[in-house]
Amino acid sequence: MFFIKMADMVIEIHHRYNYVKWLCKDYIVPDGTTPDLSVRVSREDIEAEIKASQTEVSAGYAEGICLYRAICKQLPMRFQSYLMHCAVIEYEGKGYAFAAKSGTGKSTHIFLWQKRFGDKVHIVNGDKPILRFLEDGRLYAYGTPWCGKEGFNENTSVPLHAICFIERSPINTIHSIKADEAVMRIFHQLLSPEDIQTVDALFPLLDRTLREIPCYVLGCNISEEAAEVAYYGMNPSIE
Amino acid sequence: MKIKNGFVVREIAGECVVVALGEVSKIFNGIIKLNDTAKIIWNMLSEGSDRESVIEAILQSYEVERETVERDVDCFIETLKGANILE
């Protein structure tokens, strides 16, 4: 068993395999810290995850996935937060979340930001950040140990400035979208709610998100200009 | 004609959406957005109304020709059938 602090929550993790403790190494806090949440998964859960996996995965890896899912299922009800499948970067104190179908080019696009804007662009979470409303009323995106195969994460948080849905396109263009389109697009990047309690906890968080955070669709190629178009498109007050 | 149990209707940022929970989530894994007309149709089918009652309800709410309403309602019902949403 070990303890981590992630997304401003202390979590007690009961583990069977060492992999997940290694994965969480940058988030570990001393044993005995009072936890906000405690999780463990069964052998059956792990076996089901191995079976369901598209690629061959070890039991330790599968346990890690199951534990994160178990944590994230409790987020809406208890912590005003939820998991979103997207890549989050921080630049100039602002968080930008990039969402797309796997393989579209989220990682490529955030590398372009680093190329164009330099090393002040930080990758907060390359794959599965936790988003959380804090008491100041703002939505924060967090680094977590579960951040994609490249392992891009920082144990930090950033207030979310915009959500950007990426699509491949020969030319770089960006436009803002309203809630009617955003709600459909964002839903595909979330853990599907399994019960009414989760629906009643999650949907108000999505409502707040879509009312407070501007959403955009970016059509882009792999030139540095893509990062420029994205940046200036999401910061209309900057010339 | 009835929509299967397990579909939940909610509003997010002014948009009416439907998700599937429980058993039906095994066959429907997504989200449906309902505009105002679709909301009427959905709510009535949730209660097991028949096609004719649905058409009547829309004709009462909107000034549209019957032919158009019939076509739209049938199209909506076909979509629901195709997605395995109706009993």
C-alpha cells in the first residue's frame, strides 16, 4: 500500500504489483497521510482489463489502469472533478487542452507548440488529465501518473484557458464552437457514466465547463504555423 | 412504441442530451442531442405513445404541414430503431 497526492487529493492505493508504485513515483507522499480516497482492485478486474486490452499488457500495467479508473469514477461525486482524455499544456500561465481521436496528432501538435514557442511550453499531461473545479471557481487541469506511453506529465496544475478539438487538415484554421457542438465532442473524451449518481454529479460539471471554458475546433497540419494559428485563435485579445 | 429503459435525459449548457445507463449502455454507447421537436417525440415515446399521437402532438405545437411532420417523425423513429433504442 502507498499514498499519492494527485489533483490535490491524497489517495491510498492498495496494490498487488510493483508497476503502479513505480508509475506513481513523482506523486508519492508519506505513509499514514490522511487519505481523501482509498482504492484497490480485484484480481477479476485485472484479468478483465487484460482480456479487454487491444495490446498485450502485463498484470501490473492492467492493475494500474484499473486503479486509475476506480479513482476517476469517484471524482464527480466527491471532488467536483472528472477525467478527460486530452493533452494539456501550460504556456504563459494558461492551460490548453487538446482533444482528438487517438492517432490524430495531439502529441505532434504540442511538440509544434514547443518548437514555435520554446521551452516555456510545459506538458502538464499528455493523455489523461484530471480536471477539477477548485474553490476559487476555476477549472484546473492536473498532471497525473497516467499520462500516455511517452510519460509526459508534470506534477502540477494549470487553470484551463480553452479546449481545442483537433482535426487534420491541409491548411491551418481555427474557429470557436458553441455548446451544441462542444457537448457532443467532449462526451467522447470522458469516462461514460455508469449510474445515475454519476450522471447527476458529472453533468453539472460539464455544464459549468462548457459555460466557462471556450471551445474551438482546429484544423491543422504539421507545420509550426499550426501552433501559431492555434495560439492566436485561442487568444483573440492578443495581436 | 416504447423507448427501452435505461435512457436518461438531461440538460448540459442549454442542450438536451440523452445517455444510456445499465443494460442499454451495452448496446448504446454514446450521446444523443435532442432539439425541441425531438424532445417532444422522445418524451412521448418514453411513455409508450403511438406514432399517431406523436404526430398530433407536434402538429399542435408547430405550424407545419402534416406531410412534413409525418416524414420527420418516421425518420426519427427509424433512426431509433436502427440504433436499437426502441423495444
